[in-house]
Amino acid sequence: MLEVSNLHSAYGRIEVLHGVSLTVQVAEVVALIGSNGAGKTTLLRAISGVQAITAGEINFCGERIDRFASHRRVERGITQSPEGRQVFGPLTVADNLRLGAYMRRDKDIDRDRDRVFAMFPILHEKRNLVAEGLSGGQQQMLAIGRALMGKPRLLLLDEPSLGLSPTLVDQILEAIASLRADGVTILLVEQNANAALEIADRGYVLESGKIVLEGSGKDLLSDPKVQAAYLGAH
């Protein structure tokens, strides 16, 4: 589904991605782990089209898309739940979800909204409240729901559990697992490397803007280098 080849990206004169290559197959969950500043968010933003690249290619479903504007990538089926949630605070929960479907013209929008409400019942309960009045965990659910309203073929999730309580982290990870069971293709950046690799089919380790390891989620969980650097093992 997704093929990233030799991708380079920079902020001004500072290059952050140094030739990143990875693939995501249909219906896979692929985890991307690495320390803060490794370039994980930059990579997702580049795939979404909100971060410029300086070299390399991004192909999606056999079509080169790295020259497309971000809204054209949404049309193709790539949506993102960004780091920090970035909900529209003054708007209601319901309106935030409607905005997630802004590129759609089909008749299934209400049905997909109801699916989001079924996945996150608290959003249905608070659907007429403004998003800035939600807790951090509820805003994260809304950010994921808004991304799902774009009817993605590929869902990009950037740090969905960041800053949440253990209980809410479990709820978010359960939601991701349910999406995986439904066959949604996901590229996941997650600070909780252990949980991410447990639900991932495959994973990549990004260090200083380069992929340094790749393998199945199970293999990376048992890799001594990954355990020492990211899983708290010694």
C-alpha cells in the first residue's frame, strides 16, 4: 500500500530524515519506534504532505504522491491523527467529526460517525459539547475519530497515548487493536514501544533520521538492542 523510498526532509538547513525507506502492506499495522527527536513525526508529516521533502519518493497504492498537496492525499485515502491531538477547540465534538469527512461526498458519513460513537461512547455522550472542554483522553479519542471520518485506506497515528493515564492508554490501545481486527491499515508512532510492537505486524526503529532495525513486532520485542533502548530492559 505504502512505499517510502530514500526520503530526505529538513527544517531549514537542518536535515532530519536521511534516506528513510519503509513499506506498509494492506491491512498491516506497522509500528515506528525511536527516541524523541529521531524524526518519527517528521516522517508522518511528510507522508501526509504537510512537511516538505528534499529527496526521495512516496508511493501509495502504486501512485507516486510526494508531489501532491496534502488534501489530495486525503482524497486518496491517507488520514492522520496528529501528535498533540489538535482538535478544533471552539467547535463541538460533532462538528469536529464532520470536519474529518470534509473531502467526502458519499452517503456513508452518518454511518461512519455512528461507528466512531460506538468505538468511543463518551464522544456520543458529549457530542454537543465543545472539544476544548474534553479531557486529554477524550480529545485523543476525538482526534482518532476525526481521522477515521476521512474513511482512510491508511491511518497514520502519531503518539496516541502520549500524556494519558494508564486506564486511558489501555482504552486507546484497545481501539487500535479493534481497528486492526477490522482490517484497517495503520502506521503507528507510539511512545509505548512495548504495546506498539505487541499489536504490530511489523516494526521499524528510527534513530537520528535513519532506519536502523526492522522486523516483525515479535522479533523486535525480543531484540536485545530494542529491549535495552526502548523497552526498559538491561
